Amino acid sequence: MTGAESLLRTAVDAGVDVCFSNPGTTEMDVVGALDATPEVRSVLGLFEGVCTGMADGYGRMTGRPALTLLHLGVGLGNGIANLHNARRARTPIVNIVGDHPQSHIPFDAPLTSDIATMAKPVSSWVRTSATAAAAAPDMAEAIAHAVGPPGGIATLIAPADSMRDEAVGAATLPMQASEPRPDEDTIRAAVDILRKDEPVVLLVSGSAVRETGLLLTGRIASATGCTAMSDCFSAHMERGAGLPMLDRMPYFPEAVLERLSDVRHLILAGAPAPVSFFKYRDYPSNLVPETCESFTLCPPDVDPLPYLEALADALDAPVNGAALTELKLPDPPSGALDTRSVGAAIAAALPENAIVADESATSGGPTFYLTRTARRHSALYLTGGGIGLGIPMASGAAVACPERPVLALQGDGGAMYTLQALWTQAREGLNVTNVIFSNRKYQILQVEQARTGLSNPGPIARGMTELTNPEIDWRDLAKGMGVRACRPDSAEALYSELERGFAEPGPGLMEVVL
Amino acid sequence: MTGAESLLRTAVDAGVDVCFSNPGTTEMDVVGALDATPEVRSVLGLFEGVCTGMADGYGRMTGRPALTLLHLGVGLGNGIANLHNARRARTPIVNIVGDHPQSHIPFDAPLTSDIATMAKPVSSWVRTSATAAAAAPDMAEAIAHAVGPPGGIATLIAPADSMRDEAVGAATLPMQASEPRPDEDTIRAAVDILRKDEPVVLLVSGSAVRETGLLLTGRIASATGCTAMSDCFSAHMERGAGLPMLDRMPYFPEAVLERLSDVRHLILAGAPAPVSFFKYRDYPSNLVPETCESFTLCPPDVDPLPYLEALADALDAPVNGAALTELKLPDPPSGALDTRSVGAAIAAALPENAIVADESATSGGPTFYLTRTARRHSALYLTGGGIGLGIPMASGAAVACPERPVLALQGDGGAMYTLQALWTQAREGLNVTNVIFSNRKYQILQVEQARTGLSNPGPIARGMTELTNPEIDWRDLAKGMGVRACRPDSAEALYSELERGFAEPGPGLMEVVL
């Protein structure tokens, strides 16, 4: 058994079953070992940012790490932006980054680079497997780190000699640390806050925005009258009919400050205290007003479920007490396409149990609002602000959940970053319906230009935010990668294309020109 | 004058006139300042790897740094692979990477990341402008560093507060270090080697493969009978009729070893000693045989021109002694498309003074060979091995040299990495003819699989190297980005499309299915 085989066998034994791959020469021994471990499905992406974005979507849906297979520093570099998003989503991922044989590195061949340094900003664990014997135990540690607690991104640098040489065999995962458990004082303090006759926001994140957590949060809210909120960009939220509905923390600082202006207590359950996404002259970075006291039920790197359960029990909150959202679908819209009618078409057409990978940016507001009462679905948001995640994330979610329909909501600016993911969707026959919000601008930048005082930009500044001259035709781009595509010219046409897209197997793309 | 304006004004005063931009919110003050410094042409790329690849092409053609404007760590990450290639090409580049206002960074907002660490592996100079007053002098130092000697990639991290606040004004460049000059002992030692009756290879790089350097190298070769060679992947080589022709150092180690087996002396002029691109079990990393003695005329970070001139003079080599290549064009080919007929079509059609940006990978051998005697042209190669450079590099070269026809030779695997560059070609009306070598595989990986002993890969390993199911249609991809495209079905059709492409303004794309 080679080092590469021992490494992959270790991953298989630990339940890892997918590798999002864009290998090169230095990774050929790992690629060769893939045939010896067919339990690992190797999914080719034609750009590394596609691979890391798919791994993010996969990890968000399964809670388990996928592997990525990347080609030295250049491959890792191409994957960094979506690893940044995954880091902010606290997604478990194990990157395998190939490298030259270690004896070759001092010769500074053209592809040699400082991989470990490059990996640090997006990894909470980085190691180089110095020998074939180390490959399996290193992979075991990488997986253990990725799974956690608290979990995160592990990057294993795999020199070709360590992959090629003979190894002993697979390794088993080290003993996992146990999750911190709630202590009585913390719970009692939270109870005291919630029993005061003062306005409280319970801000939840992580597992607290999925079914069990939502029901616990809803129980607490019903029993105490507090307002339950999620952070602005959740990694994986369950939403829609049959689940408690949470308010979402707004994006812009003035809206957050307004939202919290009458709130006296902010209880944080796995969520960081709200800070401004960007800093503006007139607003602070810290968006918790001085009139509002923060209390940390549990920090962001701790699973909030046991804390919420202990809190709900301590409050004697009735077990089935959460208020559940009733199904309320908009009528299928007709007429012109705008963000409102697009949102209505999506909310009306969205099938039960869909997954929505949302990088709709400035075009997605009405869709977000209208799908709150749609059929139950999972929603994945752009956690780290690095655009170009939506289509890869949708693809990875579809790999994770082949039986579920996946909807990618994608602004055109971000779509151009990682459009290669469409090819992988076609190759793997992934059930992804891609909606491109084609407003032909970096609209968020036009908004931000105005906010930062550049309300009347000159032609050069303006030109940096306009995706015109030429206009991009997403039908052609999709077709070129084997994905059927259309450009509906009305809301009813979009609705009917969405219905068709959800019903038919394989990927499709709809360009919505706004 | 804001920090951003002082920074751009400093760049303008230093002769910098292009910024390859993909900005975000944190860069809005720099974007706003672009209208105050219209001497800087801001070219929008729809992905940061396009911007850095364009900056590489621009810098290789002009010898002057372009700016890039990138959005925090995620934007820099996306640009890393082509910065790696630029680093290997010793291209001068100044990256401006925006960041949050410094007061905001401790709040760890979603887009916060460790930019300085990420920049290090691809930059030889990294600095954060901590104040608006520092912005201009920091930019002056960045440019001075990029220009050199020895020159390289400078990354200036530009927090939004430093860009927005009031600054004093532009700064002037610090005194540049002077180039090392040849000393007599070194020249005399080289003369002694060349006057021995033993086989000598003079391996040249950098400026030595452009006109003046080639003529000097040719003088030396004619006068001494030594063999003049270039390294395998030159950053910017002048080639074709009227210039001395150099042998190219082969790619694979066994070919280098064979080439040098009878050589007793290797004189290095700006070139590193040949090392294996990848390491194979049966061949060493260092490809200089023990029977061959290396002598460094000047190291890779030093301009070889004065050394070659001093050497030529010391040898009393006749001033016009270089043997010049005679124009020899293949007949325009006909019949089936294969790498040989494609090479013939290109060599026959290539106009005088063209620029060839070459990432043709495994498909480009015959083209390389046949264009050695074609009309004189500049050729830019993939220096760092990070694929996805060709189309952006061609675009940047076209920005640098708007009067010259540019030909991008691009394998389809690498083309998918940074296809967004086609949109910039269309928007800027760049005279780039893109030839996509569409063999629908990562052919180099199939070659390397066989070389590394995986001569009979299983279906999974094989699948990782095949760009099929679905096949990509480059006509659609180009059309979607506003670039006219065709798929010639014969060598004569390709030849006629090439002639048309070179004659018509603006970009075009030809997909050559192999």
C-alpha cells in the first residue's frame, strides 16, 4: 500500500466519500490511488475554486468533510476564495495539496512555492506529510480536526514522495475532544435575562438554524416573548412551512442599529455579536448599541444545541411550543421580470425539500422574503463575502443530496468567477437549477459607491461596476458547457421553466435579465 | 488630495499607466480616484486571475509595472496563480489590495483575512499603508521595488481609511540601486572557457533573449562555436526571421541530460542551471551532468546584457557576427487538423511583429518548431507552470502594444481557468486572436501518468484527465462573452481564419478540435 492509498483508505474508513479534484502531475499517485478506493467519488472541477466551493456546499449539507485535491500552491491559490467562505461557514473540509518530492523542493523548480504559508489564512490546521508512514495518521488527524469540535479546514500538504513510497496501512481517527456542555450558571443567567420584562433578541447560528435548533429556539421565543433572529448570512438554514421563522439580522449597519435600538438584551447562541460587514464613516464597527447588553450563551465555535435545550428546559418552555410557519405561496406571477416577480416565481415553484444555494446579492431580497413561507427547504448563504460561491456550492450540495432538487440563485457578477462549475453539473448529472440574476452590473458596488460618498462617480469609476459592452449571454455560456439554458422573457415563462427545471433530471440554467 | 489620489498620482508620475482592476467595496476610494488620474487606464477583469495575468503580459512587453486592484484576501487569492507565473517570469507588477479600515479589522467582519501572509509567497515586497500620508511614499517604494533591479512583485495593502483620508501629495521614487557590472575576472574566466577546445553551451535568459541580447549571444556563438540556448520557458523572447536562433532547453529531464551529455561547460547568463520541471524516479533534480561544469556569468536576478557585451568584446567577436535566421515559411497547409498542420497554418499566417502568448502545452510542439523561422515576433511562455495564463497574458500584451497583432495559443484545460479574459478582450477591443487547442483532455497529465508508472490508469484516474462528457464548445463560450468565434474544420480553413483574425480589429477565437 502506497502512502496515497493509505491516506485515502484512512479517509474512507472515517466515512469520507467524496473528493473534489483538480489534480496535476504532483498528485498523480493520489489520482492513481483513487481507483483502489472506489468508495471515494472523485468529482472533477475544471478550476480549483469550483472544487473548494463544491466541498463547502457538500460539507454544509452533510456536516462531514469532503476532500479536495489541489495542485501545489497555484491550485491552492485558485481555491482560496471559496475556502475563505467555507472558513466563515465553519464547514469541515480536508484539502490535499500535492507538492514535489521533498528532495526536489530545494531546486526551486518552476512550480515550487510556499504552500504552507499560503494555506494558513484559510486553514486552522496545516501539516506536511514528511513520509509515507505519516500520510495515514496525518490524514486521520486532518479529518479529526475538520470534524471537530470545533471543526474547520485542514490542509494536508502531500509531497509526491510521501504519496508514492510504501506505507503501513490506514490509520484510525484520534479520540475526538468532547463538546463543551452548558453549565448551570450560564443557563440560569440566560433564564434571568429572559424573565426580565425587557426586550430580548436571541441571536442564533450554526446548528441552531436547522430543524432541532429552530424548534428549540422557537420554544424559547414562544415561552418568553423574546425575538429569535439568525445572523445575516447563515451557512445552512432550514426554512419555510412547518418550521419556526426567524428574523434575519439586517445587512447594513443602520438597519442593524435600528433593529436593536429598543432591545435591552442580546443573547448570543453560536452567533458572533453583529459587526458591520463593511465600515462606514457614520456607523460603528460594533453594531450592538450601548443600550443593549450582550450575553454569550455559547460562543461561535461551540454547538449551541445543548445550550438551547438546557435553556428551554430551564424555562419550562412547552416541548411543542414553537410557533410554526404556515405554508403561504404567492400566486405564480405574470408580466415583467423584476426582483419581486422573480421572487414570487421562485417561492411559488420551489418544491418541498429543495436546497437553495443563494448568492443572489442585491437581486435576492424579495426572493428571501417570499420564500420564508414557501415549502420547506434548506438555504445556504454567502458567509464570507467572497463572490463566486453560488454555483459551486449548489453543485456540492447536489453531490451531497442527489435526491433533492437544488436551486442556485446567483448574481451575474459572482457567476462569472466560477462558471466552470456548470460543466461539472453537466458531467455529474447534478439536479441543479441555476438562476442567473443578470442585472449586468456589480450592483452592490454601485450601492456602496453611493454609500461611501461617491454618489456621482466619473465615467472610469462607473465603468468598473458595469458588466456591459459587451453584455454577457448566459445561454451561450451554459450551452458551451453542456447545460441546457433559456432566457425567460416574462414572470410566467420563468415560473414554467422553474417547474420544468425542478422536474427534469440534470442541470439547467435560466438567465433572468433585470 | 486623498490617500488614494496621492497613491495613483505617484504611480502616474512614475510612468505607470494601466491598472487591471476587479475592485470591491473596500477599494471604492481608489476607484473614485481613478477619475482624478485619467492617465491611468483602468481595465476591468471579471475575475482577479484575469487581472494578474494581464498585468504579467503587460509587464513582459513593456518592462514596466502595471497596477492591479484587488479586493482584500479573496481577490488576492484569486490572483495568486498568475502572480506565481509572473514571479517566475520576473515581471514587474504592483498589486494594490484593498482592506477594511484598520479600526474595523479587529472586529473580524466576514471579509477580514490575513492578506499580508497570503501575499508573501507571490511577492518580494509586501507593505500595508498605515496612514494616508504613507500611501504615496509606499507606492513609490512599491514601484521602485517592482522596477528593480532586480525587480519583482510588490504588494501594497491599502486599508480604506488610508485611502480615504487626506494626504499631502504624490511622492517621488527613491533612488534606484544600480545594476551590478561585470568584473574583469568573471569575463576573463568565461573567455577562457569559450576558448578551450571543448563543447560549451551558453544558456541565456531574461533580456538576453530579446533583440540586443540575442545579437550579443549570436556574436559570441559565431565567434566561439559554442551553442547558444534559451531556457525552456522564456518570459519574453524575440524570435523569427532576422534574429539569431537559439536552441531551447528541453522540457523532460532525459532530453536535457541527453542534450548536455557531450557538453563540458555550461555558461549561465541570467538563467538558472537546468532543473527538472517535475521530479521522476529515474532522473535527478539537477540536470547538469557531472561531466559538465557550470559557470555563472551572471545570476538570474541580474541583467545579463552588460555581461554579454563585455564577453563579446573580450572575445573580439565581430560586431555584426551573429548568424541571423532566414525567413522560411511552411506552405499554407490543407487537410486534417493536427498539431503539425495547425503549427504550419500558424507559422505561415503569423504577421510581422506579432506577439504570441503561448500556453499551448502538449499541443504546441510543432508550432514552436515551425515558428522559429517565421516572421519576426515576440513570444511569451508559461514560466511558472500554473495553467490559465495564456488568454489573460495575451490580453495584457494587447493592452501594452495596441498596434501589434496578438496570438494566444491556449490548451483547452488551461483556457477554462481564466476564460473570463475573453470578455475583457471584447470590451477593450483588443487585437487578440485566440486559438484554443481543444484536445478535450489534460493531455500533459496523461503523459505524466504514464511517466510516473501509472501507464494503465483505472477508470477513475482516467476520468480525472478527460474533458469529455460533455465536450466543451468554445464557440458558445466566446460568443457568450461577445467574441466572434469559429471552429475551422480543416487546416486551410484555419489558415484563412487566422489571416482574417490578424487583419480584423478586435478579438476572435478559433477552436481547433484535435
